[in-house]
Amino acid sequence: MRVVLQRVSHAAVEVDHQIVGQIEHGILALIGVSHDDTLQDAKWLAEKTTQLRIFADDQGKMNRSVLDVGGGVLVVSQFTLLGDCRKGRRPAFTAAADPAIANELYLHYADQIAATGIKVAKGIFAADMKVSLVNDGPVTMVIDRCEKTS
């Protein structure tokens, strides 16, 4: 799994000209699921998302998590994060999970975040989505599940 976390002051996702999810202060999480990912991977990433200290404390240091600041998380599925651009000019998406599996893990990731009490908003899996955001900082982190140390 790969997740791109962006600290935002506002983020929204729109499908067919309707806002289907939005948050104010918090994190926009773009998530890509690969064919060998598991529920445990989704849980690990959700825990990392909620506990990563990317918000400023009173001294201006990144020392607070989204839990600490009472922010929300907007979760958007994005299989293109797994695009392999090393060869040719067209990305290959062979690492991306089957849609049924990817949706299950995407929802599990969002559910694990919600279980902490954080407000979670979501896009619609496999829909043509328009995502808007105001990146705060900007602060952007990329986390791959392969970074785990079990």
C-alpha cells in the first residue's frame, strides 16, 4: 500500500458535481492498494496516518498528530499511485490490486481511522472524482507499507 498524506486547511472530493466528502483542518489521504496488501497493512497505515506528527505545536515544531489537533481525514482511493513509470512513456498499473480487494482494504483503512474518533470523509471508490484542497505548509508525506519494520 502507498499513501500520500497532505496536511490541509480544507479538502473536498466531488463526484458528478456533488460534494461527497469534505473536511476542514486535517489530512487528505490518497491511497493506492497493491495486489499483495492485506488488512494488516491497511491497519498499520491507518495507525501511522493518525499518529504521524505533522502538525505544529505551540513552538511551531511538527510535534502533533491529527488526533492531537482534532482534525479530520479525507480518504480518497487512487490506484494511479502504484503506476510504474520506469519503462516507456505510459505507466504500468500491474502492481494495483483487483478492484474488489482494493475497495475492501480502502474501506478498512478508513474504518480503522474512524475507530480512533477522528472524523473521516471518503471519496467514492472507482468513481471519476475531482479533489480540491488547500495544502497547509505545504506538508506532504509519502508512506509505503514496505517501510514497516514489523
